[in-house]
Amino acid sequence: MSIDEDAYRQVMGRYPTGVTLVAGMDGEAPQAVVIGSFTSVSVDPPLVGFFTGHQARSWNRMRPSGAFCVNVFADDQADLCGRFFMKDTDPWEGVEWELTATGSPRLLACVASIDCKIHEVIEAGDHLLVLGHVEEVALGREASPMVFLGGSYGKFDQ
């Protein structure tokens, strides 16, 4: 049985996801990719995961560093997220960030960050499943995390 690609996207668009920025280094140059598939995988050992396309240029540039930092966007950071997603200008310009213990970029204005070393990369259809061993976690500013649902950014009200 074949699944209609448009129907699949519509159905999956009914499921909310968090919005993160996976950032790493390509030598001295910071790289980043917007990810909506980030998840906690294991507490012991501490593992997280996300999916990225095989051809994702930014991921392929940061992968040789062996590390990445997951930055959790706040609900008021849609413009910042868009800068990294669209990449029509330098998305890093004017953004405050620092290097983590693994040497990956941590955005200072995000809700949280998870610094990781690459644990394993698994082929998964037209994507890669990247598993990261968590080296450090940090809380950022107090804010609601950004949520993506049905093609729009939003927030979670408690």
C-alpha cells in the first residue's frame, strides 16, 4: 500500500513539535539547522536525537566536529528561527552566542541548551537519525518554548 505524500504531510502537520536550532562548528565558522524532530531518547546513558535530511548542508558541515548543541527556541523567537531557516542573510549576525564545552554554539537568549557529542548516526529513509550523548545541559531564560503546528509557530500556555 502506498501512502499519499500530501496526505501524510497533512496528517503529520496535526502533531505539534518543539522548535530547536542544532548548532555546531565547521572549523571556525558556526553552522546551524532548524530542527522540529528533537527528542529525549534515554536518561541512562543520557541520549537525545533528531532527524535531518541527508543533503542538509549545515549538518554536513558541522558533522565532522563530532559535536552539536541543541538550542530550544522561545515562543517569541520566530524571527530569529526564520533567519536560520531562510538563510538569505548571515543568521549569526547580531546573535549573542558562546562556545560550549564541546565547542558548539549555544545561543544565549534561548530557553535551554543541550550540549552533545555525536553518539551515532543512523540511516532512516530519506533522513538521518542523529543520536547525541549529552555532555551538559543548561537552562536559559524563563519563557515558553516555541511550538510548531500545522505550518505555524505558536506557544504552549500552562
